[in-house]
Amino acid sequence: MNTDRFSYNADLHRLELNEKALSEGDLIEVCVFGHWIPGTVALDSSGWYLITLDQMGIRLREGVLARLPCGYLLVESASDEHAA
């Protein structure tokens, strides 16, 4: 399982993990106080956050330790490929 930290691409205004853009609905896990918390990525007017399995929100910031669940891959959309 790959572990990394979030980064924010200011040029493209997007949150990234392993240099791939995150989209709403992507499955990720974040490390909080040494525990891996799974959930889905969401976006609101304040920025990116994780919706946990019990519907709690965790705000996502650049530098937060994160990983993709085992076997899950981020796929770039056609619009991401054209922006690169």
C-alpha cells in the first residue's frame, strides 16, 4: 500500500496524492493520531474533506499523511491529461 502526503497544485487548483488529482468520491485513507481512517473525498466552499464511514468530516490539508486503499488506483480524467 502506497503512503504519501497530500499536496496542493496551486496552478490547477486541485488536491493531489502521489501527483494525481483527487476527485469527489475517491476512496482514500488518512492517518489521524496513528490510526488509518477510510472514507471518500468531498469538496465544499471551504475546501477538501474526508467523509468517514460513520459520516464524520475530516478537513484535508496539504501535508496530511494519506494512502489509497489496497487495490485502488486514481485515474486521471481526460481534462486532467489535457491540462498537463
